[in-house]
Amino acid sequence: MPEPTCAKCHAALEPGEAREYLGQELCEDCYLDSQTITKTCDPWAVHTAKSLKDLPGGQNLTPLQQQLYDLVKDRGEVPLLEAAAHLGLSEAELRREFAPLRHMEKLRACKKDDLIHLTLF
Ligand SMILES: [Zn+2]
């Protein structure tokens, strides 16, 4: 039988040291590396960090507030009910997320054709 080696760095594996990751045998170090990479590659985490950094003043928005802000920023103007549907929220929940954004003067609401639209402040 061949010596067991790490699939990534090819170091010889001590008995009991091998960790299985995505069907590969890895040494402890490479296994921990893989875990870190998986976390950094989470697109939402990266997206959030990036968007927060881009905000003037860098206020901390909740992920939902950030999503709402990004949606309005991308579209320019979004009917309130459509924004709620887009984020999977009820109208009441969306209004609760919207309130601090209006307070921070990031978003505002305007009435158009009897519908409430959200726009950038
Ligand atoms: Zn290794």
C-alpha cells in the first residue's frame, strides 16, 4: 500500500492525522486552509464588506438594510411592495428596515401613482 499523503501539499500523513475534505485526504494544515478559503469565498460576506466600505461614513447597516439600499441604488427607484417581495419581507418588515435608512438620509420614500416608491435620498 502506498504511503498516505496529503492531496494538497503531498506531505506524508501520520496515521490518524488525515482529514477528509471534499473527498480528498488532507493534512491538518491544508484542511484548516480549506476551511478558511471556503469562508472567504462566501460571496455574500465579501459583497457586504465591500458595500459597507463604499458607503460614505461607513455606517453599519444590517445585511437586510444593505440589500435594500443596494437594490434602490441599482434600480434608482423601487416600489415599496416590490422591494419587500425582492427581499422576501412583508410590507411591515420592509418599513421597519427602511426607517433607519431614512433616518441616516440614505433612502427616502415618495408617492407616485398612489404607490410608495423608495429612492435614494
Ligand atoms: Zn497538506
